[in-house]
Amino acid sequence: AVMVVGVTTVLLVLGRFRLVQNLSTTLVCAFTAVTVGTVVLLQGNPEWAVTGEELMQGLSFQLPPGDEDSLGTALAAFGMIGIGASELVMYPYWCQEKGYARWTGVREDTQDWMERARGWMRVMRVDACVSLLVYTTATLAFFLLGAAILGQVGLEPTNEELIPTLAGMYEPVFGTWSVPVFLVGAVAVLYSTFYVAQASFALLFTDAVRVLGWG
């Protein structure tokens, strides 16, 4: 924990938005590509392939049989993968850092200013749509991978065996390399989340101090 905090602090002190953006994008894309690729490669193995019938069953409106807490699990899953309040608060800061409205200029009651503002709103809509596509694809790939392998074998991740169990999802494709592959991917996704969160909190804290008149 001390090492992670130290490295993150140095990166944030030395870096700017471009460093945050490029590092996070690289880390997340790498693990997403591995996960999606694993799902695609599984389709060539009849033992682990996801069939159309299984997909339709998964999309049906019913809870898993024999699980007394299935409703609670489903609600927890929605809460876990949804967008929280912190992301909604921090998103405008990253829009400013990215420079989305840089050329809009100071607000004016003119048609030219309105057109420039609408142009940047269109850019933000594209950004939101691309993000939706990426997140949905990555989430579905990881879910299908878990359902196809962990669900079929009957393995349930627990605190003590969490890493080896989740790494088992990659074993049919990567074999003995499944654990290293998963660890690299997990570190990439988790650290990028931590890194972006700390950068966001730094922006939010700085703005809060200014608004409150403390500095």
C-alpha cells in the first residue's frame, strides 16, 4: 500500500492530464483486449463455448433457482457495476482538463457562441456513447467468461481463493499462464481505477478549498 501510494503521488506531482489519460487508457485497454479475446477463443472449444440458447436463458426474466439470496445478489451486482455519484461529480473536471469547452469562450448571448457550445455538447455525447460501448463490452465479456467457466465448474470466488479462482477463467486459453495473465490484468484495471480516482479527488479537493475560501 505504501509503495502504491508513493508511486501514485510522484506520478500526480510530475504529470498532467495527458499522463493520467494515456496511462489509464493503456492499462484498461490491455486487460479488456485480453478478456474479450479469451471469450472469442473459447468459442472454438465445444466444452467451454457459450451457446445461443444459454445467452437467451441468461437474458430471460428469472432469478437463478435454488439460491435464496439471488435477488440480493442481483441488486448488489447492479450497484457494483453502475456509475456512482463520484463519477458524476468528477466527470466535469476531466472535461475541463481535456479542453472540451476551451474554444467556446466566455458566455455570450450570440448565435455564434451557442453554436460553439452545441458543438462541444456533441463531442461530449460521442464521448459518453463510446464509453458506454467500451464499458458494456468489457463487462459482458468478463461476465460471459465467468458464467462459461466458473458457473459450469461450480467454482465460487471467496476471500481466501479469490485470485486463483478468478484466474481459472483464463486457464482454458492460457493454461499455466492464466494466473500471471490475470494478475497483470487485475493490477492494470485496479491501479488505473485508483490512479484516476486520486487524480480526481485532487481536483475536487483543490476546487473545494478555493470555493470555501480556505486558500
